[in-house]
Amino acid sequence: MLTTLVFDIGAVLLDWNPEYLYAKFLPNPAERHHFLTNVLPPQWNIEQDRGRPWAAAEAERIALLPEFTDLIRAFRARWHEMIPDAIPANVAVLEAACAARIPSYAITNFAQDTFAEAQVRFPFLTRFDGIVISGVEKIIKPDAAIFELFLARYNRRAEECLFMDDSPKNITAANALGFATIHVTPETDLMAEVRAHGFAL
């Protein structure tokens, strides 16, 4: 029986996308795609989610591509412009779960400092019964270890948890450990999906 909700944060509860910031600097879509694929690729940012300090991350890229120094530094300096808002329909699921006293947790790939800042901007991020943050633990999804850490820390069994994430790789990893899952896309009616799994929201 499912008793517990486990949320991802980015692209599930927060509308995070580097495009929002870099469209201001690079209005040409092809140039922006090149920059976010080759200058600051997703693999670069994931290392901050794993705990690498921003100063080291910036220095590594600037040493390779000094002509992009200002744009590289803008990623952290103007990070909040990548999150113009939350995703209200999905936040409503968390709020309904809290009101119903359904255990609600998060497992998120997030740098430690930016997550703390996001909690100030979006107070609903403080309402979880517990959170596993990759930047704190130095482990990132889809590594099974981060899911196992969650289960051990909060005394949960995978079979009682419904995990929601936008990444197919993370969904596959959670499924392999026995979690029920919802792959969240922009088209997902998350409230309906969670209710379909038996939660009274």
C-alpha cells in the first residue's frame, strides 16, 4: 500500500530552465543552444548538484573558454532568473498532501546554496517531512545510493513510496528499487495521477 509521496523539485515543483536567463543574453536560438550544449552543458551543472563549489566550476570553464567569462559567471550570479515561478498545479499536490497529513518528502539534485535560497523564495519547500539534497550528500540521482540513503534516513520502504520526477533515468532507477513512480512532464495532471495511485487529496 502506498502511504508516502516523494517529490523531485526542478521541473516538478519549480519551473527551472537556463533558457530563461540566457535568452536575455543570446536571443538567437542557435547561439543559445550552442552555449548551453558546449560552453555550459548540463554535465557541468550536475557537478554543482554533486557538491562542487561554484568558484571551482566557474574557474574550470573560464580557463577553457575565457571569451565567455561574463556569461559563465552569470549562471550563478543570476541563477534566480532561471526560476521565474513555481509550477502551481504541482505545488497544489504538495499543499494538499500536507493538509491531509500524508508523509511528503523530496529527493533532489540541487546545489546546497541555491536550494537554501530557493527555500526563502518559495516557502513551500520547507514543508517536507524530510529532504535529501544531492549537493549536501555528494550523491546525485539516478545513483541508487541516494534513494537508499533516503529510505534508511527516514525509515521508509520503497514499496510504500510514490516518487515523482521529470527525468526518465531517475524514474528507471527508482522503479528498479521498488518505488511506484510518476514521470512528470509539462502535460502531466499530477493531482489526478497521485489520486489514481490511491492518495486521498
